[in-house]
Amino acid sequence: MDPVTLAFYAIVCACLGAAAPRVPRLPIRLAVGATVGLVAASVLPLIKGALHLY
């Protein structure tokens, strides 16, 4: 993995970890985690493409 990918997922996981205790039920936490993972995986190529434009 390249550094951009590692940093991106570290930030996403940190934010999700900080928010997780506020969600009371496990099924909801799992759904939120899956949704965040899908969104993060979808957005990462756009971010990487934007970083290579300059």
C-alpha cells in the first residue's frame, strides 16, 4: 500500500472509532462501519487522482 492509502484509511478508521461508542447497538455499528468502508473505498480513487493533478 502506498502512503496516501494508509493515511486515508487511518483517518477514516480513527473517525469511525471515535464515533462508534456513541452508537448503542451492534447491528447499527456494523451497518455504519460497512457504509463508511464502501464510501471510503469509492472516494479514495478520486482523492488519489486529485493529488496527481498538480
